[in-house]
Amino acid sequence: MFGKTPRESENQDQFNFPNVNIQSDRPGEIYQESQDTVLQSEPEKSELVANVEKISRIISPYFIVLIGLALYDSNFFIGLILIVTGILYLLKVSTKDIAKAWDWVKDTLGIGKD
């Protein structure tokens, strides 16, 4: 680019990188080999993603509770919300469970009866 011309290798057939196919008379075989390599690497990636997701499911509620505890002194409301959210996530409480509990509380107190 800046006045220098790129050097051409004296013998291109002499140096080959590993796992790099140079075009030959059989393009079908080259395509098939590269396709096999891609298909073999995909299950490894999905296993890695699955493992990261499992670890994330385990660690995230504890992280939420710790952040809530750190914020509890400076901002009571946000800290309390994060602590409660993390504990409910650890106990695997769903929104359906919360809705059932809320309905039970309303029925017990007699609120909402028409």
C-alpha cells in the first residue's frame, strides 16, 4: 500500500497450514470436509452453553441476595426487593404459587367477595 509491493511466496505448495484445504480438482470433497468439521464442533458448543446455563441458574439467586444485602443499608426498598426476589428464586416459588397465596389471603380476610 505505501509504496511497497506485497511479497509473493516462492513456492506456495511448500507451506500449508494445518486444517486448511487449498482448492484442488475435487471441490466436493473440500466442501464435505469443512461441513463435517462445522457439524462436529456444534455439539461441543451446545454442551458448553448448557453447562454455563446450569452454573448460572445455581449462582444467580445468591448473587441477587448478596447485591440486595449490599444495597440494604443505602437503599432499604431496593435492597429488600432484591433479597426477597433472590430468596423466592432459591425456593423455586413461581408466580402461580404467589397468586394462590394472595387468593388465600384475600379469602381469609374476606376481601374481594362480591
